[in-house]
Amino acid sequence: MGANNEFGNILLLLVYGVFINVTLVCQGFFFGTLADDFMVVEQFHIMPMLLFMLTAGTFVNSASMPTAISYFSYINPIRYAV
């Protein structure tokens, strides 16, 4: 029992970390272009992040989601990193 410390697993973890980081930074840049004030972007960015966290499959089982929401989970970057 324990973590498998093979180089491929560590490399995959780093690739997932970079993928999530780039995705969320790009999302922040996108919302930043929609508003002139940083405070508006912070408040507006909460809703998609909550939707991403809820459809990632960590808090709610993906099989028990309604069909329309389960389709959204396929484009969710957090789903693939969890």
C-alpha cells in the first residue's frame, strides 16, 4: 500500500496541474475582458466555478446528475483533473 512513485505518474500529475492552471487562467482572462472592474470579475467568476466544482463528480455522482447537467460535465476541466 502506498503511492506509486513511477516517473510516468509524476509526469501525468504535473501535466494535469499545468492543464488546470492554464484553463482557469484563461477563464479568468475571459471574464476579465467582460468587465472593467476587478471586483465585478471576482463576483461574476464565482458562478462558473461553482458549476465546475459541482459537475466535477467529487461532490455529486456523475451518474445521478440530470441529463442536461451531465452533458456540461464533459467540458469541465476539473472533472478530468480530479
